[in-house]
Amino acid sequence: MADKKRAFDVTTLPGFTAIAITAFVLLYAPIITLVFYSFNGGNSVNQWGGFSLQWYVVAWNNEAVQDATARSLIIAVWAAVISTALATMAALGTTRRGKFKGQTVIYIIINQPLMVPEIVTAVALLIFFSSVKIATGYSGLGYLILAHSAFCIPFAYLPIKARLEGMDTAMETAAADLYATPWQTFRYVTLPLLLPGVIAGAMLAFIISLDNVIITEFVKSAGQDTLPTYMLGQLRRALTPEVNAISTALLALTVLILTVFFIVTKKRD
């Protein structure tokens, strides 16, 4: 018998190990350095002055950080809820039916924030909301919530759509055969099966909103700094290890949420 051809394995290519190690170092060395210097007892962001938690204490007691953190969480929660609700309806409308004319255009419209540079979206939202502010006189957080929600829709849409496409429609068909209304079918059959995708989409939207800078900088009014824009402002002024401590705390929260995201979206036999 002829020898079986060996399957192609990218790890056997010359230099693969060196390239992989270099890529990981370039990706994670700056993050590890940031976390390390967040425990710096000195006043410099890059000169070690002994181990200390003082900058975490300083950040915790900083009223500006507290206000920015609370504002970021409020915006991110609302943006996640709104964008996930809209993304769920969009996913149902584009997957639970046959192909139709204009379907590609709808996909493009839904995923527009992913394809257009964020600065373009930010400028467009700035122009639009400026007109609304002048007409209504309102300048609250609603603009930031709506702007973040619009930007987060495709991030919530993709995992929900993927979940729907992987679901068997047999149970939904059976429910319809047993005279369940469309709402009852969705409430008792589709939604429970879709819930992991909805949760994953909501968490992804929350993370995207939480660390957004460009759109927030363009849309926010005076006194509406979020945690990322507060940190950006600090970089323009006196730079202390407090920024490292805030960044590390934000990193820990992000890693925690993303870990839950991967657990929820993990495929099970």
C-alpha cells in the first residue's frame, strides 16, 4: 500500500515557533509591564520604587475616578441592553426566513460600524446629536447611551446570529404544529435555546462600550467623562502610576467578562 500523505501542519513550518513566541511577546509584554508597574510604590510610571498598593487606594478614593467609573458602567449597561434587544430582533428577522431581495444590503447596514472607520461614525454622530441638542436643549447622558448602542449593535448581532444559524428549527416547527402562537413559540422555545447567544452578545457589547474612547470623546458634553476618557485626560496632564492601577483594574474586569463570554459560547456535545 502506498504511504498515506501526511496532513499539512502549520506548526511544522520552519520558524513557526520563533514567530509565535515573538508575536506573544509583542502582544503581552506591554500588558505585563503595565500590571507590574501598577504596584509601584514610587511616583514614576516606569521607574520601580518598591511594591505598594497605594495607587489602587488613591484611585479608589479619587472622586473623579468614582464618577467616571459609575458613568461608564451606566452607559455600558444601557448600551448592552438596547443593542442586544435590537440585535436579537435583527438576527431573527434575517435568519428565521428564506432568502429575500435586499438581504445583503441589510447585512451591510447592520454591520456598518464594523466596516466604517470609527472616527467617521464619531463625526457623523457628533453632527447629528449637535443638531438635536440645539433643537431640544437636552445635553444629558442619553446621547452617549444612544451612540454606544448604535456602535455596539453589530458586536451583539454576530454571536446571536451565529447561535440562531446553529439551532435546529424542528422544535419551533413542532410548537407551531401544536397551535402555539408566534409569541409563545419565541417565548418558550426559541428564546431559551437562543439565550446563550443573547448573553454572549450582551457581554461583548458591554465590553465594547466600556472601553470606547473615540465616539465618547466626540459625543460627550462637559462633565461627562467616562473612565477611558478620564484616563486619556490624565495622560495629557500629570502622569502617575494611578493610571496603571486603573488600567489594571479595567483589564481584570475585561478578562473576567470575556472568560464568562467564552464559557457561555463554548460549544457542547
